[in-house]
Amino acid sequence: MIRIGGVLAGLGMAAALVGAAEATPPELSEADQVALGQALTARNCGMCHATGPTGVSASPQAPPFRQLNQHIDVDRLGEGLATGILTGHPAMPEFRFEPYEVISIIKYLKSIQAKTRT
Ligand code: HEC
């Protein structure tokens, strides 16, 4: 417990941000936004997609998030995330995110896109 205390504290902060979906959007730094996007995608998308910079998707058909820019324009995902409609996503549960959460998710996704298109 002592050895991994720092990691747990970091996760706790991200979890607190995830829970903070109130009417007033929190003021988040760039780094906090990326951390929030990471936590939101891990929690909501991670059961099917690989959401990190490495790893294999739990659902073989679901593209790893770091490769999304090979299929789609990540910037244009925001609208779908805000309305709960993501095209090309028949098996996906319905999601609707707050605007600040959408911004955070897009920032996080952009931060992990593989640098080269292969
Ligand atoms: C229940 C499993 C599941 C969950 C949960 C899930 N997805 Fe997916 N997702 C899939 C599958 C399967 C595909 C591939 C669909 C296809 O190509 O027909 C996919 C495809 C996608 C695509 C690519 C669409 C395209 O046109 O290439 C995006 C973007 C995406 N998911 C985003 C998300 C986000 C963001 C979340 C979390 C908020 C999420 N998904 C949660 C299963 C899931």
C-alpha cells in the first residue's frame, strides 16, 4: 500500500473528476483535462477498446483508441460524444457526456494517437 500510494492518489484524483459531472464545469488545466479524458475512456470504453497508448482491445472488433486517426478525424468525434450518437458503433451502449468531458476526451485521444499512420 505504501509503495503504490502515489499511484492510488493520482487515480483517486481522476476518479473525483469523473464523479464531478455537475452543472458548473470545473476549471481544468490542460493536464487535468487529459487525465479526465483518460479516466472517462478507461471507465466507459475500456471494456471493449484498448484506451491507452499500448495494449490490445478486449473486444477484437473495437479499434484501439491510439489508432482512431487511421479511421476517423478525432476532432469530429466530439459531436457524437455530446449527443450520444457515434456512427459506426452498433454494439456500443449509449453515452452522453458533458461538454467539458467531451473536450477532455478529445484532448486525451489526440494525446495518444500513434504518430505515424500505418
Ligand atoms: C460494448 C463494447 C464497446 C464499448 C463500451 C465502446 N465501444 Fe467503441 N466500438 C466498439 C466496436 C465493436 C467498434 C467497431 C464497430 C465497427 O467497426 O462496426 C467500435 C468502434 C468505435 C469507433 C470507431 C468508429 C469508426 O468509424 O471507425 C469509435 C470512435 C469508438 N468506438 C469510440 C468509443 C468511445 C469513445 C467509447 C466510450 C465512450 C466506446 N467506443 C465504447 C465497441 C465498443
